[in-house]
Amino acid sequence: MNLYRLKWTKNVRSSDGEWAYSEVKVSDLFKLAWKDNATDASKLDKDDLVLLRQKGFVTHLVKILDHKPRCQTGTGDYDLSTGQKA
């Protein structure tokens, strides 16, 4: 596996204490939530890789498909999202 495009590791957690993104399977498209900080969410480029960590484990390796953050209201402090592929 070529990890040349690995640019970021991100600690994630679910608000209910369960595993975040547990419903996401290999090759699923999903929106990765970002804390409301457009600067951080905009640092990644299309095709960059991100390791998701939670509870001390690496749980997902995702590829950025859409590098432009989008705002979704009603999700608390995590209104920004970008498109990812697991």
C-alpha cells in the first residue's frame, strides 16, 4: 500500500460514545465531519489520505474525494464536511 499521499491523522469520536463511522464499509462514500474550522478542513487536497483514530486505534484509512469543505447546519460544532471514500 502506497501511503505517499497520507497527509493527516484525525482523532474522531461519536457523541454517543460508540465507534464513529462504524457503518462505513470499504469503498463507501461518506462525509467526514470537521470541527467548525474551515482552515483545517481546507488543508487537504483531492486524493490525499487520512487515518482516522479513535479510542487508541486506527479505524479507517480514507481518501479525500472532494477537497472543498461544505457547511451543514444542525450538527453542533462539526458543521463542516468533506467527501471521503473508505
